[in-house]
Amino acid sequence: MASICGGALDIGFVDLGYAKVATLGVLQGITELLPVSSTAHMRLVPALFGWQDPGSAFSAVMQLAALAAVISYFWADIRGLAFGSVSALSRHDFTDQHLRLAMFMVLATVPIGIAGIALSGLLNQCNSPLRSLTVIGWACLGMSALLAIAERFARHRRTVEQALLYDAFVIGVAQIGALIPGVSRSGSTLTAALALGFKREEAARFSFLLGIPAIALAGLKEVWELHKAHLDAHGWSVLAVGLVVASLSAFAAIWGLMRILERFSSWPFVVYRGLLGAGILFAVYTGLLL
């Protein structure tokens, strides 16, 4: 089914209605913060059921639901970070752990900010080639392989408190991968953090904290784009339903991810992503999905 556009902006989610958007909101919330690619699922599920592609704008705005979940789950870290940074600045103590982490968050946001602005036209246009199932399938397979390598050869010893400026930069560059549908922001940053030697649960914690500014900016930018596209009241209400259900499911996803990484490893996600990518490509090349 052809996408609905607001100018050059893909707003296909409007045509889906409340029930379908709520269903996709649950799916988006769960997959946004797991290293499995929310975009892959947002393209695959509508294709399987013959639904309208909700569009990249929907996925981007849904990051605000992910932001709400991350802030809620890591509230103690974020509160300590905020108050600790202010206190350190007042003392001119630039070696303070909280202030250093705040600076890391800013640094990690710069690469994806630049790349996002440069590629925004291509990413948000109707029927963007980057949202093709073929691209998504290969991206899933590639990230499955990279996560497997990181899981197999990483040391899994370091904590967030031992993080360096270099770590923040590497994870920031890894965030650029999130712009390619099928890669997953969580997947790319978790893989980078594991490769840098962080413990599994610490890698997830570090990548989520560093990603807060990028998630917030991406979501708010897309809200502004929708405003400029003159999205009507019905469109905003459909979007609001998706945000509410996505926020709740995203919080559950973080809780589940942390439990899995604390008690097991990232191998379940390696296997899932590999099967997902292979399944998508098989379906595309055999004509089951278009």
C-alpha cells in the first residue's frame, strides 16, 4: 500500500487508525530498546498483515516513548548525574565522575547529530530506499555477526565508572548505525560497549545513558517536522495512543534486557537477529514479501 505523505514527510501511520497504531506501539516499545531493530519489526509486521507502512516519522517520534522508559528505569543514575554535575561545576571540579559522564553524553551525541542532519532528507522521504526490506534484512544479519564477535571475544570486566573519553566517542560513532533501518541504536551501541570490554549489564547501562540526548533530539525533531507538515488533530491523537502504549512496553523491555544480560548473555539476541535477517531476505527473494 502506498505511503501517505505530508510534503516529503512519510506519515503513513495516520491511515492505520488507533487499534493498529496501539499494536505497533507495543511492538515499537519492546523492540526500540532491545538490540533487535525496531525498524525491522515496524516494516515486517505491517508487510505481513498488509497494513500501511507507518513511516520513519512514526518510528522517530516513538523514541520519546523510549526516552520516558529510560529516564524512569535509570532515574537514580540520572538524578545523581544532574545534581552531581551541577555541584561539580559550582566547585570547578572537572574530574568529578558525574560531570565526566555528562560530558561523555554530549560527546556521544555529536556524531549522530551531524549524520542525522545530513541524511534527514533521505531517511524521512516517502518510500525511502533505506527502509526497503532487503536493506533491513542484510543489516540484521550484519549486526548479528558483529554482536556475536563482541560477545565471544570481549573481556566483560569494565564498569561505567571506569569509562573514558575514548569509550564515549566510539559508542557515539556507533550510534550513527541507528540511522540505517535494521541496525538498531541499542544493538549498535551495546555491541560497541561490549567490544570495549564492559560487563554486559554495564554495557547496556552505559549505552542507554549515553543515548539519552540522541533519543530526545531525534524524537523532538520529528515532532517539529510533523508540526511543520500540518498534521491534523486526528493524526496527533493517533500518535498519542502509540506513545502511551510504547512507553509502557519500553519500560518492560529494559527490565527484561537487564535481567537477560545480568544472568545470561547477548547470545539470544544474536540468534534472533540472525534468524530475523535470514527470514526477511528469504521472504523477499522468494516473493513472499515485497
